[in-house]
Amino acid sequence: MDIESQPPVLELRKFVAPEFVFGNGARQLAVQYALNFGARRVFVATDPGVIRAGWVEPLLHDLEQEGIGATIYDEISPNPRDFEVMRGAEIFEKEHCNLIIAVGGGSPMDCAKGIGIVHTNKKHVLSFEGVDEVGVSGPPLICIPTTAGTAAEVSQFSIINDIQRKVKIALISKKLVPDAALIDPFVTTTMDAYLTACTGMDALTHAVEAYCSNANSPITDVHALQAISLIPRFLLAATQHPDDLTARGQMMLASLHAGLAFSNTSLGAVHAMAHSLGGFLGLPHGECNALLLEHVVAKNFDAVPERYFKIAETLGCYDPSDPYETKRKRLIEGLAGLRRQVGITKSLGQLGVRVEDIPQLAGKAIKDPCMATNPCFLSQVEVEAIYAAAL
């Protein structure tokens, strides 16, 4: 049998993941890992909200106890901007740091990845846009995620806002994979209900897009489907009962599974369109994904119906006896119903998107690298129609 005629399960696929520790108390291993990586002075990438929540001070105390100095960098926006990365790299070098610990959601972790590669490659962060454009890996990077959704702590992605072009760009390289991820569900207890909902829907979008990506594999499918099975069971409880560690832990596990999947398959039109919205209007990433997901699924459905049937079955909104169009409708309604159930009810129009913005948004979305792995080709006109449907 030649290579071209091998069954799909034998197709070449690469799977990349960092070392990670999962469970309550994982964050407390940060100093041990820092010592293992030879830390002399640690650059702590975070944001003001994480500092207020109390997750940075214990880390600084533990570093001090081991005689390791630290520099805090918290000038990071919810959609990290290119100049914030460049400023961070400047401070990293000035303070003679040799290791980065990112504490926070996707924004501090993405910014930290950018800071690291700017430092080692001596190039502007925007020069790394696209796939495999990073020449030299950054300094050791330890990630402590404080949200359950972005999975930046295990991914090959860094999303940075190009302020001049007003678009979020994707940097994709295995050299962006953190060296260690300390995934502690307890730290997510300080998220408010709406952030919990948005990050949870982000994780669901990761899993759905990974499962339907044209770069899927049997290995990534396992992780994607496990995430899809967990989220409808635990997301609502996590939003309503923030101290429920069972729900928090299962949502963090779902995020991890989804991250391992999408990091190795890339994503699709939902993320391409959300990146455009985040860069142009500064809208929250998870909220954009939540509002776009059902509309993109409706458009993509005919390209890979069997995969969407499996997603519907995993979500619990599938009846094999239903006619094709009913199966499609039930999945779309199931996704929309979960979104509304967790309190994400505004439209893109209510968030400030105008009809006249749509051509520009679509023009940027179709150039996003995530479009390459969408299960079907979408023209600019088709992307404009999806935005319009979500208004």
C-alpha cells in the first residue's frame, strides 16, 4: 500500500503539547519549575485584575523565599496590543530576566509568548505573523492560567492586536508552546459569572472547530469530543456557583482537552471572524466566539455532516431517526440554547457592530490563518452573510 492510499487513521499528523500539571495546588509548583529552568530573575506577565484577585502575591513571596528576583509587568490589555509586547520585551531585557511566568487568562499568556520571541529573535512581534515564522524559541515560559477557556497554556498560538491595521493576528509555531503549564482549577473561582460563561463557550468553540478542522486526526478527535461532552454538563454550574470546585475542575479539564485538540488542528471561521472583531472593535474574544458559533456551524454543516452529527450526539441533541435538516436544526438550536442558558444573549449589533462595518470585518477575516482549516472554503460574501446573521 502506498502512502497516498493509506486509510485516514494512518495519515501523517504531528501532536505537540507542553509538560503540564493539572489539579488543585498546581500553581504552587511554579518556583520548583523556575529553579529547574535556572531562573535568576523572573519576568511575571499578568494584568491588574489578576493582581487584585490575589494570584500574583503568593508567587512573588515564594520566589523571594528562594532568592529569585522578580519583575512584574501588568501593562497588558484584554486584547494584547503589539506595543505592549514590545514594551514588555524592553523591560525583560533591561531587568536582565531569564525566565517568564505568565499568570492570567489568554491575554497575559499570549503577550508573554510574544515578549519571549521578540527578546530572542530581536524582531518586531508583527514579523512573526502566520505559521512557522518564529526562528528561535523564547526563554523558558511557565503558564498559570486563571481562566478556563483560552488554553493558551498548552497551545502553539499567540494572538496579538495589530493596532495600525486594527486586526488581531495569529502567530502559530511550536516554538510558542510553553515549557510548563500549571493548571490549577482553584484559581478560576475568582472569575465572575459572565467571564466564566464566555471563556467556557470559547473552549466549546475550540473543540467544535478542532473536530471539524480539515487537519483533524483520531488523536485530536478524542480530546475535542471529551471537551464537548464536559462543557454542557458543567458550564452552567460553574457560572451559578463560582466556588463549586467540581464544576470548576471539569471546566478547566474541558479547556485543556479543547486546547490540546485545536493546538494541533488549528481552528476555523469562527475564530477568524472573532479575531477580526477583536482587532477592529476591541470586543471580548470569548463573547464573539459564542455569538458566531451557531451561525458558522449552520454554514459549514453540509461540508462535514457526519462530524456535526457526532458533535450533536455528544451534546445530547441528536436523534438518528430525524431527517437531515432536522438534525442540522437541532444542533444549531442546541448551541444557541446553551449560549443563552449561560447568559450570553446580546447580538453583535448590540455590542456595537454596524452593517457598514461588515465588509471590512469580512475582508480581514478571510485573510486569517484559521480560515485555512475551516472545513469548507468561504468567500468574502459568505463571511459577510454570517456576520449579518449574527447582528
